[in-house]
Amino acid sequence: MSTDWRVALVGELRTLINRAAPGVTEEAKWKKASNPDGVPAFSLGGLICTIETYKDKVKVTFFKGGSLEDPSGLFLPSDGVRRAMDVYEQDELNEDAFMALVRVAAALNQK
């Protein structure tokens, strides 16, 4: 990742995830030549989500997103098990809604 808006956003998302799910662990997964730093993956009783950076966006993918209600409409349309949200530079992140998704996802892993 270069030092730009995406780095700041990843830091903000990381902070929100840690606030929403105390005790969450972060590790770099899926390291490869094209992405030697890997993908930040967050877990608490199982995988919750990952954060990936792209040229024009930051993508947060929830592993059990298909089981989560999304009343604020953060997720992209999907009918799969995983669901993701894309955040672009000009977007304003709904922090409360995002943290609510993280809390529910973490609680789902505890069942």
C-alpha cells in the first residue's frame, strides 16, 4: 500500500473493528509475490472480515456476510455467503453501521 487515503482508511477501519469487537485478532493472510504484505484478516472465534486495497477503493469482505442484516445498506448486492462493501475516496463511512456489522459478525462466530 502506498501512503495515501487508502492507508488512512485502513487504519480507521482497523480502529473501528477493534472497538466493535474487543479481543479481535489481526493477522496477514494469503501472502504472495504480488502482495507480499498479505491481506489483513480479523478474527474472533472465527474469521470476521478482511480488508483489501485496490487502486480506487478499499474492500471489506465479511465471511458470513450473507447471514448478517444490513439495514444501512453498506453491502454490495450479493446472494452469496460472503458479502463485501467498497469504500471510495469520496465516501463518508457510516462508522456506527460498520461497527454494528462487525459486532453481529463476531457474535455469529460465538454461536
